[in-house]
Amino acid sequence: QNYISATYPDGHVETLFTPLAPYETPEALDRICEEYNRVIGNMEVEPLIVIPVFIHDFLCIHPFNDGNGRMSRLLTTLLLYRSGFYVGKYISLEAKIAKNKDLYYDVLGQAQIGWHEGTEDVVPFIKYLLGTILSAYKDFEDRFALVETKLPALETVRRATMEKIGRFTKQDIRELCPSLSISSIEGALRKLVASGELKREGSGKNICYYRLK
């Protein structure tokens, strides 16, 4: 039997949700796959609504001892691919979810209430996943705009830094400038620091930057 639990600072552990019993799991997975294929095949509901519902059911069934979240993100990317949404090929949905895991767990917790009885409200999870996908498309649009415009490396990196709010890392800029080599990005960042446009903090792997003007 799997349990979804939380461990609190004082050491006590609380069970947040109890998934299906092991003997119920194989049939439940077959059912959600069959239902998904039927709804998608008959074009009864928009895929961008069906996919979050399928992922939510998968997480509630919780078939594995570990790795259910990672598997759900892989399934999300796969199902989006199959419905013609390829943003996950260029922008990591896994990384976007990881940046705000508290919100992910909050909406999943809300949507799991009443799941065993069939009275759950999956809307919060649908909104969350759609928001994540939309955010990924916006990131892709920004990245494509930088790549499409042929500019010197310094100006490309400068524009990329203007897309960031607050502190950012070299890797953040690298994701926005895939056409540039790492040495070109590092050189441009050094020039922007020297000119007073950027402030550099930290050392080694903890180096980050933020704009001064």
C-alpha cells in the first residue's frame, strides 16, 4: 500500500492521501487509459482539458512506490506531443513545475479531496497545468524571438537579461540563447558587469546576476 505523506519540522508524519490498494491499481490504470483514448478518439473534450484530468487520476492511483511525479511529467509531455503540442521539446515542463513545487502540491491536494467517492473538483489542477503549459509557450516565444533576430552575442545576451526578473544564473541566460556558445555568453556577461549594467554575486556554482539599469 502506498501513502502520500508529509513530514513536518517537529518530526511528526501525516498521511495526506491514501491511493488505491495494490490489487485495485492495474484495473484502475487500464480504465483511465481506456477512458482517455475513448474521449480523445471521439473528440468529445478538448485535449488540453482531458490531459490534466488523466494526469490527476494517475497521481491519485499512485501506482509506484517512488517516481510517480516524475512519471506524470513524462506522461504529460507525451500526451501533449500526441495532441500536437510540442512545447515540451524545447521548454522543460519538469523544470517549471520544480521551480514552484509548493503550488503544485497545494493544487494537487485540493483536487484529490473526494477522489475515492467521485466528488473531487479537478478544476484547480486543470488550471495549474494549463498555466504551466502557457508559461512554457511564453518562454519558447521569448527564446525564439532572441534566436530569430541575428544580433551580436553581447546584444543577444543583453536582451536575454532584460527578460529576467530579479536574480538569474548563467544557465538561465543559456536557455534563452541556445544559438550562442557558453564562452560567448560568459564573455558577454563579463562585459555587462564591467559596464555596470549587471551586478554579479556569489562564487563558483552559486554565481548569479541581476540588472542595475
